[in-house]
Amino acid sequence: MTFPGSVDVAVIGAGAAGLGAAGRLKGSAASFVVLEARGRVGGRGHTVTIDGHPLDLGCGWLHSARQNSWAGVAQSLGLKIDSSPPAWARPALNFPPEEQRAYRKAFGAFEDRLDAAAHGPDRPASDLFAPEDARWRPLLDVFSGIYNGASFEEISVKDYAAYQPTEDNWRVVIGYGALMTAFAADLPVILDCPVTLLDRRNSNLRLLTAKGVLQARSAIVCVPTSVLAEEGLRIDPPLPDKIDAAGALPLGNVDKVFLHLEGAGQFDPDTRVLARTDTTDTGGYTLRPMGMPVVEAYFGGRVAARLEQEGPGAFGAFARQELVEVFGSEFGRRLRPLVESRWSADPFSRGAYSHARPGFSDRRAVLSAPVENRLFFAGEACSPHAFSTAHGAYDTGVAAAEAALEAVGEPVRMARRP
Ligand SMILES: Cc1cc2nc3c(=O)[nH]c(=O)nc-3n(C[C@H](O)[C@H](O)[C@H](O)COP(=O)(O)OP(=O)(O)OC[C@H]3O[C@@H](n4cnc5c(N)ncnc54)[C@H](O)[C@@H]3O)c2cc1C
């Protein structure tokens, strides 16, 4: 679409939140446009199809599926959903059952202590480890790395307890990122259009972008907290409360690598493998996700940060080495790295998903508060109970769009609709 001179509502970022906002605005009389920095929509939802297999480098799971807006979108688009249980709900292949039971018990008791502690003063989640957890500390922090993007000592107890998932976890067969792309097909998105400055000095907002200057009556900011905190998008005059809140809600490190597995049929679909339980320097592995002949390797926290630093190819090499230690050297010859993510190195995400630092769980509310009834904020980090997820992001986008529509009232159209 062509770049408009002015709109009622400008949406910045075409990730889950920006698309949620755009989907809601589409049904209104307001003129609007979505400005997206990358050459694709979806943000941290990104499906790459290799050999006909859709591989999600970012979000893959429709968490809390029965209340997940994206699951509703998939169903309305007639897309097939796989509701078979996730690998993490199945026993791991190489982890003795009695040890798994002991780990689950320790984990359950730890989470109970976290929930109880959330009613008191905020503190790092690691304060709630008990001496008898020593055996499971590495595995608990591997879990935290994948779940939170950081270890439990970096996580606020109150924030951890505020996240409220259900047990339903589904997948959309074409991939989560592909679902977002399908949803965006008839939305007015301008790609390759980073916004560098949001100028709020005058009655109309002015957005400086790579494709020109856009005037808007209101804007919905849907960029990740890391971009806001580091002023990858500058707001003038600055909003110190927003920069502070975004900095207190950093994105952690989580990455994936997919490897083709020759002779994958020897394993059941969604077979879970834990390479090690005695260190945090390890990944989580799913063999044959959704029956595809691949291994999906998942890395969170420090190991993800370290392997990103090592440069392209490091995730694949590390995954192969760990799997060889589990299955033997012949297995290594059956693996071929296909694609990996490097979310922290990506200038438009600068990390995976948000957590609140200890003492800062209230910053999600600060971040999502509107400014002057014309600047609205959305994105996973703004969600009170579904932060770090794509459906949480979508719902904040819808809510921000409704607030923006109310703010512009019966829109006085400033220019032709995009
Ligand atoms: C490895 C990984 C696995 C995950 N797994 C799951 C999962 O299974 N289930 C789940 O629900 N969630 C998962 N998530 C989290 C989920 O992907 C995110 O929470 C969600 O996609 C975030 O959406 P968002 O709209 O808030 O942000 P984003 O998706 O980051 O969207 C922000 C958009 O803003 C754009 N942008 C940035 N700067 C600018 C600028 N200056 N101007 C214009 N545009 C800009 C970006 O390019 C991007 O498109 C995962 C994430 C990762 C990284």
C-alpha cells in the first residue's frame, strides 16, 4: 500500500499486538495504518518453511488455548489445529521415571511456595528454593531459562505468580507465524518502515519513518520493551516513566534451532529428551514435533545468551554434541542443522520475551497506561496475566485499539483511508 500523509490511528509494529490492534480498527470508521520495521509481519511470531515443514522460530504454542484469541483466529480462518499434548507434558525419554516424579514433586512444592510468597514483599524467585532442591537446581533454572528467558534469581516472585496459564496447549499446523501472516493479509501494513521518532510536541503526532513523515491523531506503540528502553524508537518529549518501566521488564534470552533427523520414524511424535540434568548449560529437545522429521532444540537464559554470542551455527553444533552424548556418534551423522533463531541479536526484538525484575512487577501497569489520551501502549509486556505470550500481546492490541477509537471519537478524517 502507499504511504499515507495522515491517519486517525497509527499502529507501530506488526507483531501479535499490532495485528490485534489493526484487526480491531479494521471494523471501525477510523483511518489507520500499521508501520512495520521488518520486511515481514509477525514480529516474534515467525514461521520458516523448509522441505515443506513449517518451523516456528518464535512462538509455536497456542498457550491457554481455550481462551486464546489466536486459536479463535485460526478457527475462523479454517486452519487446522493440533491439540495433542505438548512434549513437556510427556515423560522424557532418557530420564528415569522415579527421578521425573521426584523432580515434578520438587517443582510443585517450589511453585506453591512462590504463590504463597507473592502475597508478601517482592523478591527474587530463587529466594524460595529450599535446601532439599539442591539436586534439582540446575533443572529448575533450565526450566526458568526457557519459561522466563532468565534464571529464577532474575525473576520477580509477584510477576511469576501473576502469569495465569491454563493446561491447554495447542498448535496451528501451518505454524504460529504463518497464522499471523494469514491474518494480516488484508490489513494495511507498510513493511520495511521503521519508526525512528514519535514527536508529540504538537496537537497532531508526527512519526518519522524510513518512508516519510506520518501525521496521526493517536498512536498505538506495539514495539518490544527492549526497543523502548534502548530508545530504538525515540519519543519526544521523552517519557521517562515508560523508559524506566520498559527497562524493568527486559526481554530474556530464548532461542531455537531445528535440525533435520534422518530416520526420524524410529521415534514417536513429540518425544522429549533432556540431555543433562546436572547443569544449566544444556538445551531441551523435542524429536519429531507434530510428526515432522526434525529435532527442535530450545535454549533459554544464559546458555542461549552464550550461544548467540558465539555466532551463527553455534546452536546447531551444541545441539548435535548434546544429542551425540545421549544417543551416540552415529546419531550425530543423522542430523543436519536447518535454521536457528538469534532473537537477542535482532535489532527489532533484542530478546525473546519479558519478565519483571525483582521489585518491579508493578511496571507492567505503568508501561500500558495511556499518555495524554492519544498515545497507547500494547505488546506482550503490557499484559497483566498473559505476558510473554502471543495471545496476551494480541489482547493488549485489541484493548489499545478500543481505547484509541474512543479517544478519536467520531473520527474527523484527516486524509483518505489507507
Ligand atoms: C523462541 C520463542 C518462543 C516463543 N514461544 C511462544 C509460544 O510457544 N507461545 C506464545 O504464546 N508465545 C511464545 N513466544 C512469545 C511470543 O512470540 C511473543 O510474546 C509475542 O509474539 C510478542 O508479540 P508483540 O506484538 O508484543 O511483539 P513483537 O512480536 O516483537 O512485535 C513488535 C513488532 O514491532 C516491530 N518494530 C520494532 N521496532 C520498530 C520500530 N522502531 N518501528 C516499527 N516497527 C518496529 C518489530 O519488527 C515487530 O514486528 C515465544 C517467543 C520466542 C522468542
